[in-house]
Amino acid sequence: MKKFILPALGLFALAPTAALAKDEAVKRFEHDGATYSYTVTKVGDTRVISGVEERTGKPFTLRVGQHRVRGTVGSQQVSFALRDVEPLVKPAATLASR
């Protein structure tokens, strides 16, 4: 599980958060056939990504600091450097064609 969710969540860990509201709307992404919903809040200098894998209901919480990400995925503790984060590769999508 850690190999699949961490690279995907890393994309959000690196995303700019200057315009985050206190009550951020729930966002979703899909990775390796699993759908995740999450919110991002700011607590001091730390971004907190909280969410759930929708099919299994397994929760995750990640605290993104300046150099490390720490938290839990289900009941497992995770910790990794921001430099180890791989962006989520998103295939090109055609919105409309004629």
C-alpha cells in the first residue's frame, strides 16, 4: 500500500498552499485503480493532508514539513523525505473533439 499511495500523495504534498481556506473542499484522485478523497489544511507551517481510500475506508493523515512527510496510512506509521516524492503521472485527456 505504501508504495502506491505515497508517490501519489507526494504530488499534493508539493502543491502550493498559499490560497488554502480553513474549510477546504474535499478533493479526489485515482491511482492504480483506487480512489482517494482528501482535504488539505494548514496548521502553523505544516500542511496536513487527511483522507480515506474510498473502497476500503482506510484513512490516512500526512503532515508535510519543510523537508519530511510524516503520518499514518491505516494503522501504519510512514515517514519519508520530500526529495523522495515522485509526481503522479497523469495521462492526457481529451475534453472535447469534433
